[in-house]
Amino acid sequence: PNVQQQMSTVEQLLTDLGASEKAMIVALNKIDKLLDPDLAQEVTRRYPHSVAISALRGVGTGDLLEGIEQALIKQMAKITALIPYSSGKLLSLFHRQGVVESEKYQEDGTLVAGMIPVWHVAAFTRYLQ
């Protein structure tokens, strides 16, 4: 397989779609078909954020999941906010899009702490603690 040509095609397509700057994990699948297992490690060194896997045999899937988790964590911000009860939609957004680590009901609102995607932080700015 021509890995370089396939990667160039994918990179061009991502550029055309305006997605080339997004965080990504490159899953180099079908390593079970390689005659030389060391070739998989050589290829992953050439491509940052890549993982050699065999979906058929389940090889490398743990590394892939770990890579995805790390990429997602980098896009999260840890915040604590006191959200007024009148802003229930904002609390709902936190629950849907974030990871709630703690939640306490207080007299003037819900004190919530956890991680949310960085692009949602602005919505919580006035309530940050």
C-alpha cells in the first residue's frame, strides 16, 4: 500500500473541507497485513498523532482510544461556575457537553465544577468562581 499517497489525499481532502486545523488522530489500519511488523512502528514515527491498528484483530485499539481521550482532554477547560437557577439551560449544556465532577445546590444557584469544551467557556464567563 502507498501510505504516503493515501495520507496526501486525506490531508488535501481535510484542507478542502476546512478541517485541516482540527485535532486529529491518524489510525493506520490493517497492520495485520504487513509482512514486516516493524514497518508499522516506522510509519507511526513519520506521522504525528498516529496509531497503528488492526481493527480485524483488535490490535492497537487501546492505544487508539487513549489517543482519542488525550486529544479530547486537550480541548477541555476545567471550570467552576455558580449558575443561577434561572439559567437552567446553561446547566443542561454543562451536563450534555461537559464532564461534571461536582454539583452543589446553593441558595442562589447550582455550583458546578468540571470540564467543558473550550469553545463553551464564554457562555459561563459571568458565572465563573
